[in-house]
Amino acid sequence: MKKIAVFAGSFDPFTLGHLDIVRRAAALFDELYVLLAVNASKKYMFSESARIEMIRKAVAGVPNVKVESFDGLTVEFMKRVGAKFLVRGIRGSADVEYEQSVAWNNKVLYPECETVFLSSAPEHLMVSSTVVRELLKVGIANGEDRSKLAKYVPAEIEPLLTNTL
């Protein structure tokens, strides 16, 4: 039986921390879906299509990864594709507390769901989509400081960050 996992998030934008979790999770499972979770009530910096393009470019070299979007509950997507594992990245203690409550609720809604927590690599502990958005808002992607983005996002998507704003 195939071990299928889902790594879900808004990925606004996709970061090196996300990519690290994808690569490590892909080594653990037969198939990994990177799921762009769509929430109509949330305002994003990047469109759904731009975020999907970013994710696809970033994970192109990982053969057992599929990228999809879904506007319902993650556990409903998991049921649809036969996934039993939900991968979550953990950067610190605040993430643990939040993710434990999400894992409990997912287990109630889908008893077959097992949440797998992967700790962030030390070099990605401070990397977040929020930080990247703030850097983009202050114009770091437009000037000579653009090279600083390399610490936060995969090189494949750097051009997309300015082209889709």
C-alpha cells in the first residue's frame, strides 16, 4: 500500500523552509501532495495561480511530488487522494502548541489522519512567508538588495516575486 502524504499551506509565497520540508517529506513517503489551501476570506499578496506556479517551479526536481489547490478542508482533500499522513513544519514552541490543536481536530474529522511533524532545519528557523512579504513591501526585490531574498526563497521563484506583484 502506498504511503501518501499532504503538506498543506497558503504558501504566500513559497519559501526555502517550505522547500526543505517538501524534500524531507518526499523522502519519507511514496507520494507527497503540496496542497495550496485556498481560503476565500483571506487576502493574499499573490494570486492562487502565481502561488501554484511558484510551488511547481520550486519542487520541479522532486519526482514524487504533486502540486494541487483545494478550497475545502484539508482532510477532505486527503480522503479524496487516499492520503493518511499530514505533514507539518515546526519552527518553534508556538508552532507546536498550535499544530497540536489542529492535529487533534483533523483526527476527529478524519480518524485515519496521522500528523507528522518535521522540525525546521536550523538555517530556516526564522524564514517565513510573512517575513518575505514584508521584505517585498519595502521594495527589497527591486533594488540591489534583491540578492538578500536568496536566504528566504528558492532561486527558481525569485523572478516571479517581482513579476506577479
